[in-house]
Amino acid sequence: MEIRRVGVIGAGQMGNGIAHVFAQSGYDVVLHDVSEAAMEKALEIITANMDRQVSRGRLSAEDRDTALARISLERDLAALGQTDLVIEAATEREELKHKIFAALVPHLAPHTILTSNTSSISITRLASGTDRPERFMGFHFMNPVPVMQLVELIRGIATDEPTYNTLVEVVKRIGKTASSAEDFPAFIVNRILVPMINEAVYTLYEGVGTVASIDHALKLGANHPMGPLELADFIGLDTCLAIMNVLHEGLADTKYRPCPLLVKYVEAGWLGRKTKRGFYDYR
Ligand code: CAA
């Protein structure tokens, strides 16, 4: 099936990166958010990121202008009715995602493939609340989307082969590499990455190291581009906690217990870079 027009729901850090990559790869993109301000901010970020690509000689000014012209901002979900593929990248809250799909589905053409960029929630459960579980998949991008090579593809129990094969082709066209994961809590990347971050928070909580020494140790001792606490701030501590909760509940194993310090930071509203305060102070 040919995909030409793509809908992206949510103009946050994942949504704007996804819109950027698809527009630059020749797709028409409809970016939807309930907040006009969030959509305008997303377009500013996309423009700034493309400008940087131009200044580094990785993109021509003409291609930047063409890509930006492919993005339309729409507050009305009905505008996604004429798309071939929808990628939901709203906040990582299951009830919110169900609500969005319920409002969206009546507008969709029958052929439209529906996907979620969820980092941990069951694809089978999200799909079952829609009219098209066979054309529903997990389509999980990594942050920052324009930079990271990997996309996880997750089939729900009912996902059909044509849908899977279509997304494999889409991943190639956007210049990324797919990794397929089964539909278990947090799939592959976050099943491994986020417990490591949680363990780094325990290491801090128990006084084994300081924020600086923990990050320094993993950067220099394991060649990680960012230390785990810096990475937690980058991902968002609320997202890290949401993923730990999904693992803890979904796998019913105490080894996934969220660190109380992580819980406390989230309760304080210290969510990392996006609130200018997390394990580091960005003010
Ligand atoms: N958007 C677009 N481009 C960005 C960017 C952003 N937010 N941040 C950095 N870049 C680009 C820069 O422009 C630069 O591009 P050029 O090579 O063209 O100059 C390139 O990325 C490298 O950036 P920098 O030189 O500024 O900095 P760096 O070398 O320290 O790299 C990084 C920055 C790529 C973010 C690197 O630190 C890194 O790889 N960190 C780990 C990221 C990671 O692990 N992501 C996965 C998170 S988990 C996830 O996303 C899944 C989930 O569900 C939670």
C-alpha cells in the first residue's frame, strides 16, 4: 500500500521530530495538537533543526523550504481523515490514547493504518479499542527523532502482514532502520534502557555516587553518549516513571519497582529538561 499523507498526533518532542523526518522524506504531514501554541512551537523547533542541517551542508535551503511547506498544522482531528497513516505521539497515558483513538476513528478512511509511538503500553490493548486492530501497530521512534537511526515496530496480536510490510517500507523511505519487537511491556529498547536508568536513580538514592560521578562513570566506563541521569532528564522523568510502572505492573516483578527518588522528583514537577529541572538544573 502506498503512503503519501501522514497524520501526526501530538506536537511535543516526539511529534515534532516525527513530523520533521516525514516531511523531509517527501510525505505530506498533518500535525495535530489540541494546543495551537504547542503546534506553533513545534514548527519553530522543526525550522530551527532544519536550518541547522542547512548550515551544516546536510540539506539544501530549497529542500528545507519544500519540506516545511509539506507540514500543515490542524487543531481539528477531522483533518486527519484524508491521511494514509496516522502516528499517535501524545503523552504516555493509556486513557488519553484510548480517548484520542475513539475521537479519531470515525473520521478515518477505511484503508488508513493507525499507529502509536507509545514507548511501553500494550499495542494489542490500544488496538482493541479501535475499529481496525488488523491495521494497527506500534511505531516507536527514539529521541531525538531526526538523529536516532532506530524505529521499533511492534505487531499487536491481530496486526496483519500487509500492515507490517507497509511500515517496513516506510521505515526504509525515511532512512531509518527497523527492529521488530513482540508486544510485551516496554518492548526491547525501554525494557532494557529504563530499568538501567532506574538503577542509576537507586545508585544516587543509596548514596553510592553523586549525579556527576554516576554519569561520568557510565559515559567513560561504558562509552554511553549521555550518562543515565542526564538521559533521564532528556527523556523526561515522568516518561521514565510511566515506563517503570508499566513494567512493574505488566511483568509483576519487584525488580522493576520504580525508585522512590524518581517518584519524588516527578511529584515535585521536576521532570527534566522540559521543566528546566531534574537531576540537573537547566534554569
Ligand atoms: N533534534 C534534532 N537534531 C539534534 C537534536 C535534536 N533534539 N539534538 C542534537 N541534534 C543533532 C545535532 O544538530 C548534531 O547534528 P550534526 O551532526 O548535523 O551537527 C547531532 O545531533 C549531534 O549533536 P551534538 O553535536 O549537539 O551533541 P552530541 O554529539 O552530544 O549528540 C545526542 C547529542 C545525539 C542527543 C547524543 O547525546 C545521544 O545520542 N544521546 C543519547 C540519546 C538516546 O539514548 N536516545 C534514546 C532515548 S530513549 C527513547 O527515545 C525511547 C523512549 O521511548 C524513551
